[in-house]
Amino acid sequence: LLFFDPEFQRITRGWWRAILTTPNPHAGGVPLARDPAVAVAELVNEDSLFFWTFTPYENVPAPQMARLERRFGAWLAARHGSV
């Protein structure tokens, strides 16, 4: 969902905002984003929708696949004039 669902993307940004900006009481109130001990925080560990394990009709619920297909169709129509 993170790749194509705007609502889930909005929610995920909120989670990251909370994780990175909340003061850490165990580190003198420094938020994670400013903690020098943190080098990397990984958002997504998959390359894309084309990652080898992506099996959309098995792992993505039908309503979400329908939304993805509609968005792809709209993109095709906008770019090429029709699906």
C-alpha cells in the first residue's frame, strides 16, 4: 500500500514524524532525528512493486488492487490518451 495508496502514505508520514521528532527521555530529550547515535532509519526495505516477491493478486486485497489498477489506467490515459 505504501507505494500507491495516498491515505496510507499520509498515515506513514505521520508515524515517521512521530518517531523522528518525539523527544527521547533516555537521551536528554533529543529526538531520534537529531541523535548522533542514529545513522540510518529505513522506511521501506523493498525496492518497488517489481520486487521479486511481489505477487499482487495473492498478497494485495482485491479492493486495493482495484484502486491500483484504476490509478494506473488514469495515468495511462493521461499520458497516452487512452488505456
